[in-house]
Amino acid sequence: MIKIKTQEDIKKMRIAGKLAAEVLEMITPFVKPGISTEKLDDICHDYIVKNQKAIPANVGYRGFEKTLCTSINQVVCHGIPSANNILRDGDIINIDVTVLKDGWHGDTSKMFLVGKTKPHNERLVKVTQECLYKAIDLVKPGATLGDIGHAIQTHAEKNYYSVVEDYCGHGIGEIYHEEPQVLHYGSPGQGTEIVEGMSFTIEPMLNLGTKYTKILSDGWTVETKDGKNSAQWEHTLAVTTAGCEVLTLRKEESL
Ligand code: MF3
Ligand code: CO
Ligand code: CO
């Protein structure tokens, strides 16, 4: 069952989404060589709790203990912030945060280039963001989730990247992960029809090498099987009459 949101619901999601976006804006100047992912996590945790008077939704989610997922280089998603994990020049990192405010969730992530990065990494990061934007462009009543997945897969494969199939986007609202599943691959016209009032994330993960992943012994960290780098970008959006509203849009973006 897909929960359709009212205008009142979306008003609250808009607030949660904006807060999540503001966490990523706030942390940006700190993402530099030498900082630990734990420090980044501490800063975001305090900002959400003290400044935003909101709840870091990842904390306690299925036993996860941190505010952020920090996924560096070959880590696909769900990297656990740690004092031992120090950003190095040339790394690429995804920071993924979900803010819970007034009972509603906003879930978003972006990639950061740490110091001076290799062109092949920059290109992966850029194409992955393009995939997200192309998908968002297609979201409107009457389109299908297959259209979305197809747009992502097509743009990824045209650029010789693979799309991770083991993790997907999701409905979001009062519940963090709800129906529908939003696959990042698919066929035009297939899958659930998009209707006004749906809210879901799109969060494509693209790999330099093969699409296969493995989970490390910590039970969370997802890495590429071949050890090659991976990138991800995520937005939460709400479907409107004629298109969609990106609830987690940052100031640096123009969509
Ligand atoms: N934010 C992730 C997503 O995009 C989920 C993280 S769950 C956690 O759906 F427990 F690892 F934080
Ligand atoms: Co998500
Ligand atoms: Co997320």
C-alpha cells in the first residue's frame, strides 16, 4: 500500500526535507583531508539536535548508531562514521542524512570531492548526479517508476558505469522506508504508476566497475565486490499536479 500524502502532510515533509538539506550545506566546509568521519557525524548530530531541534533518524534505525552514513571510495552505502576513518586527499565521499521533524522524514545525500581528486572519480560523481536529475525530470503523474529506473540505467550505461541493484529508493513520510521501492534500473512504462501525493526518494548508486556488492563483517558497510569506486546522490521528493517538488533541494542546486 502506497501512502498518498495530503497538502498538510507535504507541508511537514517540506520542513523535514529542508532541514536535511541544510545539514549537508552546513557540513560542506568541514569535508576536508584530515577530518574523521566520526567528527563529521558529531557535528551533524549536534546541529540536528541543538540547532534544528529535530531527530537524527538514522540513530537506532535497525541498530545503526550514527547520524550519518559516510561512504568513501569503494563503499557503496551505509558506511559507519568512525574516529579511525580519516579523509585523505583524493577521496570521494557520500554523506547521507535523514532528519525527522514533527513526525516526518527528509532523506538526502551528496558526494564530496576531498582535496584534489582524479578525473575518473570526478566523472563518476558528476554522471551519478546527472542520473538523479534526469530521473527527477521525469517524475510526474502518469509516468511510471520503470521510466525513472530506465532513465538512470540508460545514462549510467551510456557512460560505461554499472547501476547497483541491491539497494533502491523508497517511499518516505511518517515512516522512513515505506512503499514503493524505487529501483534505479527498469523499462519504460513498467512498474507502479506515479500519482499526485506520492513521496519517495531517488538515490542512484553507480559503480566504476561491476554492479555487485558485499556487506562487511560490521553488518552495515556495503562495498563494491571488485573494490572499484562507487558514487551516490539522493533526494526526497513529492509528486505534484504536473511534476514534483524536490523537498531536499540545496541552495547550490538549480532544478
Ligand atoms: N539514508 C539511507 C537511505 O537512503 C538509509 C540509511 S539506514 C542507516 O535510505 F541505518 F544506515 F542509517
Ligand atoms: Co533513502
Ligand atoms: Co539516505
